[in-house]
Amino acid sequence: MNSNEVLFPMYFTKWFLAFVAEVTEGEPFGGPDGLRIGDARLPIVSKADGDLGIVINSLPWYGSLGGINSETPIVASDRIELLQQVESKVFQESATFMALNVVPTEMPYIDSYRSILRPGIEVRRRTQVTELPNSLKGDAQTQLLNLLHPKTRNAIRKGLFQEFDIRVSYAEDLKVVNDLYLLHAENMAVMGSPPKPLSHFISLKQHAPEGALRIIAAYCEGEMIAALLTVTVGSTLEYLTPVIDQRFRSTQILSALIWFEMLDAIKRNVRWWNWGGTGWTQDSLYRFKSRFGGVPIEYLTLVNYSESGLKRLNQLGNFVPRSLEYFYVFPFENLQRSGC
């Protein structure tokens, strides 16, 4: 993968920053485009909370992969000036917590980040990306099959064998969006995690360019049983929200939907399939993505914090206030070490 190529363009669009600011009720730094020096751009959002004070993220909302990036190689002086602006704003705003992602393409320049921001904690993160076959270089279906693990091929074959009704929507039908949300909420309940609110899906639909959002869904007797929400920006597809009715997990229909979407993406000249973040303890999820050709790419989140911020967090019992539930405040695995 070319280190100068923007693999994650959605996170640096004006519309995605507007979406994140809306659903988190935060305020973008530097106006609707974020901070910008030359071609280098940093989408960054802040929010003031009555208990914790000012928290700054790039970007908040489910670990969005925001950071400094550019469609052209960044001039070193522009990167330094941008980081100095961030450091200055953190100081001027008396921020209690700041989390800045260092995107994969910026990792070679981590020393500049460390010297200017002086983070208190560095958190290792990883995403997984599949490089899709080039449709101009042979049969796309054969190339894609060769990319997949044998167990994934078998799962796809099993899914394709099911006689479900497959439909594609561009999120223009609110009923489809609502049905996807209901399955998502059920899936998160099984995992013991809170779901993305329905309002977030609707807001995403309103902010994204026409045709960027796509929902492919499987139906049984007119009822949605599995679906996949993706967002395509440039030559990258974001694997955003997969859902499935628990009664149909064994059918492997979700693997079949991913297969259909990968083939369609190749036809649309999409080159990168971004699976999103994978936690270091999520072995089964990591394996699932890797068997679809997902290659791990590591990056960092740099966390700055004030002693007063840690004290306030301690007073709250280490629970982030509800108003900041979509912001990254502090890596909880480090709380005991920090004396909170």
C-alpha cells in the first residue's frame, strides 16, 4: 500500500466532520473544514462538559480514524505548524483531555508529534484493509476468490445457497434504515454494548453525498434478516455496520452479502475495503476480517490530560459523562496506573 495514498478519505471530508460535530454536539476547530495548513488538514472537534471540562478529539464518534492527512505529501513545516496550532489551542482552551489520532500514513513522522504534543499516554490501535482486485487485470470474481481463505469461500457458498431475496438500497428508504437499526440494536444487546442511535443513521444519510451510502440486505418472507451498510468515498469503501438476525447466523448470509458488495465495489473501481478498527482482544473478529483479505495497519492515539481532568474523572467514579459518550477521554486500562 502506497504510504502517500489516502486510504481513508471519508474521515477527511467536510461532510463527515459536519456529521460528527452534529451527532456528538461538538464544535469543529478552525471552521467547517477543520484546521488546515497548506494541503495538510486536521478534522478536530471539541466539547465542553460541566463535570470534565473541555475535551478535544480527532475525530470522536466510535473511534473515527481522523488525524492529519493530505492528498499530497505533507510538507514537514506544514505538519509542524499544524501540530503547534493544536498544542496552542489545547493550552488556550485549558482542555482537560485531548486525543489525537496519528493515521497510518503519518506514523513515519511520529517523532514530530511526540516532541510538540508531549502526550501523556500512547494507545496502540489497528484497522484492517483489503486491497480489492483491479477489474482491468482479469476476471474480478476469480481474483477475489483467490484472495479469500478457503473457510471464507465455503461460508460464501453456503450463504449463496440460501434462497433469500437480496435487495440494494441507497438509504433513500427510511424503512430500510429503520429495519437495519433494529437489527443493529439487537446485535449490540447480545454483545452487551450500546447501539448507535437511530438518529445517527438518519444524520449520516442526510450528510453523505448522494449515492455514497449503500445498504445491501437479505429478506426472508419480506422481513430483513441481514444487511450491510457501507459508505464509499473515492476509491475506498468503509465497512460501517453489518447486522444479522440471530436466528439466521448459521446460514452465512452475511458472508454472502459481503461477497456481493466486494464484487460490486470492484466494478465501481473501488480499490480499498476498510474494515474499521479491530480491538487487540477481538481475535475472532480479526480472523474473520483477515480471511476476507484484511491486512492489519497500526496507528496510534496520543492522549494529553491534565491532573485536574484525572481528578474530576476520579470523582465521577471513572465514568465518562453521558454528554461525552462519543468522545475518547482516557484509556481506562491505564486508570489504575495513573492513580485514579
